[in-house]
Amino acid sequence: MALSRRIGRSRFTLVLLVLTSLTLLTLDFRGFGPLDQARSSVLSVFAPVGEGATDLFRPVGNFWHGAFAYDDLQRENDDLRAQIDDLQGQVTTGEVAKRSNQELLAQAKLPFVGDLQTVRARVTSGAVANFDDTIEIGKGSNDGVKKDMPVVTGTGLVGSVVQVSDNRAVVRLLTDTSFQVGVNALGTAFNGVARGQGTDNQLRATMDVTAQVTPGQILVTRAIPGGRFPSDLPVGTVATVTADDGSLQRSIDVNLLADMQDLTYVSVVLWEPTP
Amino acid sequence: MKVVARVALVLLSAAVLERGLFSQLRIGGAAADILLLLAISAGMVGGPDRGAVVGFFAGLVLDLLGQSPLGLYALVYCVVGYVVGAAHSAVVRASRWEPMVLAFLASAVAIALYVVASFMVGRSGLINPHLLVVTAVVSLANAVLVPFTNRTLRWALGDGAGSRAAVR
């Protein structure tokens, strides 16, 4: 008797909690303001504590990274050595200093964003949950950052702002499975939509079957009225193009231009869609 | 009241550890999910009722820290906490390895449930090779860490949970 009463109470608790969760989900999907506010408040309060903890445990993280990503480090090291060799060769010709200086300046000014204003921000951490492809940056609404603003590096688009507090913001990366961006092949009128695949440095785009795209071609953002991106932000290069028989769309694998595994600084483009 | 404060402290500490430590200790891009482990441990230590409640709040913390639809992790973790509590209660003679096996299986089920729930709210694309890595890493890490979280939750949930565990 007591046992069945206890089971009944447990089920009642479970049903109540499930209903509460569903209510929260519904409110979130409807864009209920206070929930968004709650997330921003958690970000402002928790970010400094989280950063402190990250710094505290960084030696452990570094040791772990060294142990479990030894192959990656080795490859990175080899690449860097090769780059050093190349650069040393160029130094002898006396051109490298001038050229790299110009490249650095060009990178800092992000010429592909044209006259748009940007805010440079340090990446303070990665995602907490396993299925989120996000980064946290050290700039927020006090610096003019707003929700949905595009985020770039010197090489291309990396994502868009999804959460903002006074001094912090969360950026959803292009690789997130919920990320979509309108693209067009540079220099053509072929439009499509690129989506994150949850894997490193690759997107999948779909375009009309008549679109003539070839591997190596650059894809850039396409501005649409009320859309989240200005036009011509570089996204990636076409890796492979496949078209199923009978399908009206081509499937395109896109290699991202920005390196998602190596984000230390990013720039938020202070651009808002015109209604 | 004391139990609520202790559980809140445990959840907060877990959130700090998840953000500060475990998010840095990744294998193949996947990290241990200590908040899921708390839901599982609460089910084992405190039964289905407490498992569901702790699971709900653990999930809610992860929802607030991450960018998933608010309430999604709360929904999944409260169900997992409840199911683990019910399954653990049904075991007549628990072996030394039973909590580890249960934590491993419950973690895998929780991830599958999250993917299904995500799909139902319109977030597709989670079924990819990375899902296998996440499932393996989270399940193994939780199986290894469960003795520690069980002990912590026995303290947090108070004497009732402690004596219940002692009877086992």
C-alpha cells in the first residue's frame, strides 16, 4: 500500500517536471523575453566564475591536450616548421617583411567586410554542452554587440551572435547543426543554402541542379531582406559537388575558410539587417 | 531546506567543474557530462522521485549554460533520473559493478533520448559520426566517475538516502 503510494507520488513528480520542461520549451520557441533575459543574466554572472575555473584548471587541460592530441600537435608542429622554412626562404629575397606586414594589416582591417564596423574580441571558452558548437567571447552589449550579428576572422565567416550580456557574448559557429546561411558562388548568380554538419570545418550546401559550381570555387554570404548576413562575407570553398539522379538540387560539400579549431580572436561585424 | 541547499551547492559546483575542467578534457571533441551524471547518481542514491527532481534541475543548469532550446536537457535528464531510480530500485542484489554498468547504459540512453527530443523540436543533423564519439566518451567517463558522484549525492540528499544506500 505504502509502496504503491510512493510509486504514484514519483509518477506525479515526473509528470509535473515533464510538463514544466515542455512549458519552458514552448515559451522558449515563442521567444518569451524573460527566458532570454535569464540566459543573459546567467551568462553575465557565470562567465567570470567559469573563466576563473578555466584558468585554474588550464594546466590540467594542457597536459590532457598534450596526451590525447599528440598526433594533432605533431602535425601542427610539422606544418609550422614547413611554414618557417618557406618564410625563411622568402626573407632572403627581402620581400617577406613587407608582404607579411601588408597581410597582417589587411587581416586586422578585414577588407572583405568593407566599410562595416567591427569589434575585435578574444575567445574566452568553447561550448559547455557536447552538442553545442559555440564559443564565448569577451565583448558584449557594452561594446555594441547585438544578437544575430555576424562574426568573422581574417579569413572568413565563423558564425553569428546568439546570446549577449554586458561584457560577454555567445557565438554559434557555422559548424553547428542548427546553423544555416544563404550563400552564392562568387561571381555567379547561383544561390543556395549552407548548413552546419556538426563536424569540423565542413558545411553542406544545396543549390539548384542547374547551378554550375566547380571544386575550388569560393562561396560567399548572400544578403536577403531581413536576413542575418550582409553580402559577400567569404564562407568557404567548394570541395565536392554531387547531384542525385532525379533530384532538383545539387549537394555541395564546403570546406570552411576559417579554421574553427584555432579561434583565439574573432571580430564581430556591427551589422544589423534592415527591416 | 538543508537538502535543497546541499543539492544546489552540488549542482553549482558541477556547473563550474563542467565549464572549467571537463570542457577542457575532451577526447575527439567530446567531454564528460557531469550534470547528466548527477541526474543518474540522484536516481541511484535517492530513488526515482529525487532522481527526477535533481535531473530536472541539472538539465536546466545545462540548458541555461548552453544554447539548446531551454527545457530540452531538463526534460531528458529528469526522465533519465527517474528511470535510473526505478531500475536501481528493482535490482534485488546489487553487485559492486552495478552502479558503473547502470551509469554507462543510462548515459547512452540519455544521449539517444536527447537526439530524439532534439529531432522532435526541429533540430536535425545530430546523427553523425560525432554522436558515436560523444556517446562513448560520456558513457565511459560517467561509468568511471559514478562512485564519486554517488558519494557526493549521498551527502547532499541526506540521511534518508544514506541509510537507503547502506541497506543495499
